[in-house]
Amino acid sequence: MTGQAGLRRFVRPPAVVDVPVVDVPVVDAALPVSSPEHCEMCAAEIAAEHGHIADLEGASLLCACRACYLLFTQRSAGRGRYRAVPDRYLTDPEHVMAPAEWDQLEIPVGLAFFLRTSRDGGGLTGFYPSPAGVTECILDLHRWQQLVADHPLLGAPDVDVEAALISRSGDGVEYFLVPIDACYELAGRMRLHWHGFDGGTEARASIDAFLAGLRQRARPFSQED
């Protein structure tokens, strides 16, 4: 997956992160049939549903065939530059988060994801969708550590390749552990559908569909995960 169709720019320093749109089917009889996708490691043809590899030096995600994906599930492979993105979705119904706990983070919207990087000294970064794109939020790390102590799933994402995603709505707060390519899917949905200040009906419907997919895929978290 290359060009605009690629999942690019894992984390960038500016406050607003420009995340290109993920693959979206286009139905138009006048357009030629799209060519098959290829592994960006070995050029083998791959199916539409495929794994991704994080290029930590290039700050990008690469589409991968199964063989290349499995190779980089080993941390020592590629001298630490490449990491296979896990297909792990978790939720923790045993530790319910109260709206007041979410409010302590002082994030201006009800949806955000948080990830740790091993590059540039490491650290935790939070992002949320906004009219400007995917916007980096400034976190109170002390309050975040309090949340992690009360909700262990938030501390479980694997550095560089997984994230914690939290959503607050009128029904309460739900949170998940997700692979980072799911975060890019969310960012792509927002770029496609966001209109005006609050996103509009289409963006909200897309977020609802995205969260419904997470609920279906997520399994209960345990300390063994």
C-alpha cells in the first residue's frame, strides 16, 4: 500500500497530525479496476485484508504479506527497526471507568487514543479527532498513572504498536486496547467524514460504526495478556 492509500506518519512532533486516509472502496464504472496490493517488504501480492509492520525509524506503517509479518513478530528482527502490529483487541468490563475519571484528563472531546513510543526518549502521547485533523493533547502524566492503577488495561498496550482508546458518551465510558492501525482507521474515517466544528451526522455515524466493530472484536482482558 503506497501513496495516498498508505497508512503513513505514525507520530509526528507538530500538534496536528496529518494522517492519510486508509483504503476506501470507490464505486465508479468509469474508473479502472484497482491493481492488487503488494507487500512493502518483499513485493509479494497480498489480499485486501492483511497485516501491517511499523517502521519505527521511518515513522510509518507498511502493508505486509503473512511471511514478512511473522518475521517481524520477533523483537530482534530488523535490528529493532520493524515491528509487526498485533491483531489484539481487548476490553476490561471488570474495571468500569467513571465519567469523572475521564474528565480528569481534561480532553475537550469524548474520544481519544494514547500510545507510547520507544523513540525520542519514549513517553506517552494522546490524540483526539478535531476539525483540524488528529490533534495531539497535552497529558497530565500523574493523572494518567492514577487511571492506569485503577484500570490496568490502560497500561497493557505494547510500546510502538498498540494503543489505549477511550470513548465517553451519554451512556458512560468504554475503553479498549487496540492495534495502532485501528487508530489510523479512525483518523482516516474522520478525515473523510468530518464537517464543521462538531463533525456532523456522517462523522458521528462513522465513529459509532467504528466503536461497534471494536466491541465485536474485543475479548475480556486478563492479567495474563
